[in-house]
Amino acid sequence: MLDKERIIEVKIEGLILDPMTNMPIVLLKNLEGNKALPIWVGVYEANAIASVLEDISTPRPLTHELINNILSGMRVNVERVVVNDLRENTFYALIFLMQNGSLVKIDSRPSDAIAIALRHKAPIFVSEKVFEDAKVVDLEDQESLKNMEKKNLKDWLDNLSPKDFV
């Protein structure tokens, strides 16, 4: 847990494309409501997230699989990840690792933290303050969804090519 700050567990609601920039967005939905936090991510990070969600394997380990293999080999457990801050339109995250009873916090980009959490089946959280400060999407508000031009994960994956995974 972050010191005295309340954190909210989220799940990945989906990957969509920003209609203006064609940049990927990961939508993190709070488990106890209908709000989703959109976080713009890079194409490679979106591919890393999508490959886990769709159970796509690569012939050789890519960066996030390599990190997963290192952590597993060292018997380090990913306890959770927390999107813990938003400064100047940039999100920040922490990866909480447990090794031999010691908890270590590692600074990370949210996209990398999410990709690693998915590979370790670790829970993903967002600090309540980030939810309050960020522009969130109301998933029950049809206008909000229309503005996001929501695309489903299958559409995202259908447009990937093998070179996106190299």
C-alpha cells in the first residue's frame, strides 16, 4: 500500500486508438464503478499488453518476457503495481516486488508496469488522487464513449503485423 493514500483496484477494460493521433490507449476500469482511466502508451508497450491479454506468444522473449524471466529466475514476486502519480500530463507507476520477505518499490512507466503485472498475474491499482486529478471516462456515458471512438481488442490485434512484435 502507498503510505496513507487510498488505492483503487482496476482491470484493463481494453485497448483503443486515439482517433486524433492513432496512439494506443489502455483503459483501466475501477472494479467498483464505471469509471475508466485512459493512459496513452507506446505501440510496443500496447503490443506487450495485448499479447498477454490475447495469449500470443513469441518465438523469443521480448523485453517484458525477459524482465519476467529475470524476476522469476531470481524468485522475485510482483506483488502489485500502482499508478501513483500524475504530473504535467505524465502518469507515474510503482512496481512492488517481494524477495525473501523484503518489499521493494521500483519506479516505472505505467505501460511497463501493467505489462509486467499481467505476466505475473499481479493486481493493478490506481491511487485515488490520480483518479481525481485525471480525465476519466464514464463508461455508462454514451457521449464519453463516442468521443473515445472505442475499438475492441480484436480490432487492435487484427491490425498488428509480425514486425510489431520484433
